[in-house]
Amino acid sequence: MKVFDSHMHWRDPVNYRYETLSDGVSEEGERGGKAAQSYLPDDYISDAGNVHISGVIHVEAEWDKANPVGETRWLEQIHAAGRTHGLKMGIVGFADLADSDVEKVLEKHSHFPLVRGIRQMLNYLPGNPAYCWADREYLEEESWRKNFGLLAKYELDFDLMCFAHQMPAMAKLASANPDTRIHLEHAGMPWDHTPEGQEQWREGLRQIAALENSDIKISGLGNTIPDWNVDKVRSYVLESIDIFGTDRVCFASNFPTDKAFSDMSKIWDAFDEILMGFSDDARSSMFLENAISAYRLD
């Protein structure tokens, strides 16, 4: 079975500057306690092993925020040089939509042929710094919401990384910007596993799924379920599919971030086992074709 990895990262801190990574936690319990380690296409292919990966969506990997277009330029260069193992590829770059000059960044990103969208991590949980990938609640800022409207001008999608309690506000914003496609990352990052938390997660997903311009990527479950196994993630996977439908679901490894929780074959094998009862056509759509279509890589 071929798969399309709709969410992964490469990093080259030997030659370029990166931020302190938000996928680590500092001694004070705040996000940003980890230095970037080298992770290049050869490393990724080695980790993939026998998994037949036909293509990838490279999502911004916390490159130097003072030079966000530099990451896109580097990725385009290594792809053109044949260093990405022939993988079909799309790029989701970074832009700070709170920046008054962000349109210049969006315009520059849009000139690169592999670019499909932008990500700015929004996860913010007041009082819980370990779950704050963002430094504040951007969705409450009028200037941020206004700049979100610029994405359509440059035909850029938005990769949405947020929590369930933020999804109603994001759904309202996305509804007002129907020409910008929303890719909900990491199955909506279910972090509160109480019955109340799970219901809030379901309701958040329903609000995003109600948008015609949305889809969901099921990945990164190790972020909020670090000791995950098939039984622990099965309901989150199946309910995500039930809410969005098999035509709007993609799968991904989230490597190398999820390398802290498992090897790559375990991730794809888990998805394969959970989807065992689906038809061959539905499985092929979710593992391969939906990502190609959603990111316009046909």
C-alpha cells in the first residue's frame, strides 16, 4: 500500500538557524525547551523503512522566524537538486499573521512552485504552559484575523494547529474566508481525555467539518497521548473519520516529532489496523489520494 505523508518536517541546524523548538518542554514546564536536531531527507527515508511513501507535505519546522521564507527557499533547492528521493512534495511555510508587514512574506512564499499554504501554531491554553505552542491567543486579535484574509489573495491554504476550545472562533473566521482551505492538524489535538473534554473535542471537529473548505490530518497523537497504542487512539481516529468523512481525511507521520513516541512503521501499522474494516477505495483515499487532492498536487 502506498501512503502520502501529509505532515512531516526536515531540519538542518548545522547550516541554518532555528528557533528553540516548541515540541520540547523547558525545566519551567513551558514549550520551547528543545534545540533543533538535524533531520534530513536521508534520515526520513531511513526511518520510513518498508513503508512505501510516495510523497510528503513539509510543514514549517520552526526555522528562524526573522527569515521565514529562507526555509521555503532551502526546501525548493534541495528538491530541485534531487535530494528528496523523488518524493512528490508540497510545502507549508511559516508566516506571522500578527506582523503588520506579513503581506510581504506571503507574497514571497507564493512565488515558490511547491508552496501550498502557511502554518502559524495557535495552541494556547491559559494556565497550562506545557500546552501553549503559541505565546498568546491570536484568534482574539483583530489584526491577526484581518491578515488571515490575505491568504486567499495569494492562493495560500492554512494549516490549523489548535485545541477544541479554539475551533468555534476559527470556524467563524474560516467561514468568513471561504476561499482559504483549512487543514486541521493532528486530529484536533485531543488533550483532555475526560468525557467532557472528549465531547468538547467532538464539537470542535464538527464546527470545522461543517466548513466546505476544510479537511483533517490524523497524526501527531503522541503529542497529547505520549504512551499511545492502537486501543488508546482508535476512537479518536474513527470519530475523526466519522465527522469529516472518508473523502476529507489524510494520515501523516509527524516525523521527526513523533519519533519521541514510536518508530514510523508503528504509526502506519496502527492506522492500517484501525482502518481494516474500510473498503479498499476508502483506505486508498485516506492513505494516499486525499492529501494529493487537498494540497493540489495532482
